Amino acid sequence: MQMALLWIGRLAGFLGALLVIASVLRRASGAFFLGSLQIGTVLQGGIAATILGCLAYLIVLVEYRHK
């Protein structure tokens, strides 16, 4: 279970960082849309994925400490 949460945390954090970077760069270039989605929506998705990654890592750390 810990390995699954560890990989979920890594993938979600990486995907979240990519979405945040893509939305910031796209907005800095003057665009309001990325495909058919607004930049703010992409940014919020990136933030949510990053938080999911942090929570998965936190669960792994708490489980490790209690053993």
C-alpha cells in the first residue's frame, strides 16, 4: 500500500507541476485558453494534483513513523 501511495504522490506531483508551469507560461504569453479550457481551470487542476501528491506523501510518512 505504501508503494502505491508513494507512486501516486510522485505522479500526481509531477503532473500537477507540469500543469501549473504550462498554465503560467501560456498566460504569460497572453493567452486565456489552453485547448478548450480556460487557463484558470488548468491552474486549479495543477494545484489540486499537487495537493493530492502532498497528501499521498504525508500518508506514507505517517504510516512509516507508526511502524
